[in-house]
Amino acid sequence: MFLLYSLLLATGFLAFLPRFLFQKKYAASFSERLGNLPDFDSEGKPVVWLHCVSVGETQAARPLVRELLKNFPEYKLVVSTTTLTGQRLAKEIFAADAALVFYFPFDFRFAVRRALRKIQPDVVLLMETEIWVNFLREASKTGAKVAIVNGRLSEKSAKRYGWIPKTIRRVLHYVDWALMQNAADAKRLIALGIRNTKVKVTGNIKFDQQFDAAENNLTNKFRERFAVSDAAPLIVAASTHAPEEKWILDAFKTVYKSAGDRLPRLMLVPRHPERFAEVAQIIKDSGFDWARRGEKPSARDKVAEVILLDSIGELRAVYPLAEFVFVGGSLIPHGGQSVLEPAAAQKAIVTGFYTMNFAAVAREFLEKEALVQLPKLDEKEIPARLAESFRQLLEDARKREKLAENAFRVMQSNRGASSKTIEYLKPLFETQRKKLATESTENTEKN
């Protein structure tokens, strides 16, 4: 089965090879993805390798990184990502913490082995259930301890892994700990074949996130540049997907026309950077006066009715400025983006019907009256229903404040996943400490 997996991987790799070679954003990372990593010197210290896929996992890792550095200061931290946007963000937010930030290797044995020889990790932490067959097997062979942290496994992903049950069962044997977000995630992973004694429920690390000084400074810069004030309440539409921007702009147009003295403004934040130009054109065609973060500051910024945030990793700094937040990816069957960051900023939140990606979180927010969720709608109905939700929140300060308060309470009541994760990880780190101490003693005796 491992051979079949490698053959399927090679087939997929060849199909996407033109993209990797000829698209600039992929070509620049191609060599690293083959395991040719930059020079790295651990200075004789043990190494912990933290893998985050993209922006979401990288942001979520912040509180975990704080706890890792606090509890295991003798370890060198290295961070890998899969996507370009995740790489950029990781290099920015972990600049002072990580000895190296690099691209995760393609899951070919030769590429994985090169990367492992370069890093020589003692502990490997994979954010949110990244099951890479060859990587897990080869990492285990080196003697590294491997753990899944903040694990999440949707029904869709579980079914996909279930297509190769024997292979997945064998691969999960190489995982030392699987620290999952909730019981449903844990049960799905156990059903795939991991020993239940290796699985623990630790909660969602994203509940532990905090806003740091750098983000507060950026918030103030945005407030000044775009003249954000109570007189012109800002609606933030976060992590949007096509065709949500068109529906949101149509809804905003309805709300804007019926607004009184407090004329609202809208900030659109597309989920994927490759859509920035497309969304800019959609805004331009809408007829609104608009501005974009990526251009040089101008007088237009302070009066623009619609603002395009075309940057990476700055969304968190915008949330404190919002009157309320619409979280995208939820008006289409994509499954929704996380509501936890706007909740941490104490903001009222609106989503569409599709929140399968964060089903347990969305369910708790709804139970605690901390979220406005639209029902399943026909596409033609969406702009009008969005407009009605927006209008209610703009006009009803009491409802808006209650939603925000409840959302923040949900965040507070679920904090602590990072600390629980560290407690379960300590035996892995202690095992590696003892192994390294033994090896050091043996080398000393030989010399």
C-alpha cells in the first residue's frame, strides 16, 4: 500500500508540475519542497518542528508557541508551512521565536529524508491532523516523537482517509500522541485505527488567542489611515470566497441607502490573495467610492465607502475596529471560516448557513446566543437576508453588545487548550531529554 500511495502521489505531482515550475509563487519554493532546506544549526540543542499548513493554522499556533518556549526553553523551534501565505505570515509572527521557517517537503521519501537530515528534529508537532504517509513513517524512523496537536478531523476527511484503511492504520501507528479538539474528532481518528490510549481531547487552541502589542499598534494605524469612527460604523466582511463579495456588496448597498446619519462603511477581506485583483474589480463595478490597503495612503482612504484589505495576516488587527463582523466561506458549501478571532475581539458575528468546518464551535456559539446565523437560502434571497441582518445589528446596539458579550464569554469558558496540550506533551519532551542525556554521556565516555 505504501508503494501504491507513492505512485498516486507521483501521478498527482506530475499533473501539477507545470504549475510548480511556471507559476512564480510556487516556483520560488520548489527546491525547498524537495527537501533542500536553508542552512540550519541547532547549536547542539534539541529541536522541535512545528508544522502549520496555512494562515489559519499559523495564527492558531501563536498561543502554543508561547507555551512551548515557556516550558521547553532549551529546545530550538523550527516552523514549516505548506502555503505561500502561511509562509509569509509565519516568517512575520515567529521572527523572534523560530530558528528557521521553511516549506514542508513533498511527501516523497527522498524529499522527506533530506528535510529530516537537515532539521534532525527530536519532537514533531503537526497542527490539525496532517496525515502525511511517508513523512510520519520517516520521522518515526529517526527516533523523533510525533504528535498531532489541536487535531481536527471532519467527517469528509475521515471518509477520504477511509479509502485506504490499512495504510492509514499503519501510518497512525507512528503517531505518539493525537491531541484532538473535541470528542467527535477523537472518535473519528480512533475509527481510522489509532490506539485509543494515544488519543486525548484537549480543546481548541484557537480559544487561547490574544492580541499582542504589534497588532494593537497596527489597529491604531488602520484607525487613523481610514478615519474609522463611531459616526461611520465599519462592517468587516472577513475571509470571503467567490461569489460572496457580490452578495455582500448588494446587501451593503441596501443598508447604505436606508441608513440615517450614521452612514456605514464596509471592509472586504478576501480569503485568498490570488483573488485580490478580482475583488477589486467587483468593488469598482459596484459604484461605491473605494480604497485599498495595498495602495499608498491617500485622502480617499478617509472617505471611502468600501475598503479592500488586500494584505496577509492583518485581519486580526482590523477586528477591534468593526461594528460587527460577517465571517465568510459560510454562504456557500465551503463550510465557513473560524468565528473565534472576532469573538476574541468582542464583536458581534454573522455567518451564513454553511459552518461545517467548525460545526462544534458554531453549535456552541448558537446555543449561547453568541452568533447570528442565516438559514439555508436560495442565492437570490441571500442579499436581502444579509441586508436585514446587517440593518438590525447597526440599529440595535443592545442586541449587538449582547452578542459580542456572549461570544467573548464562550471564548473565556473554553480557554486552556494550550496548557492542556503542553501537559500531555511533557512526557514526549522528557523522553527525548533523557535520550539526549544518555547519548551525551556515552559520547563523553567514548572520548
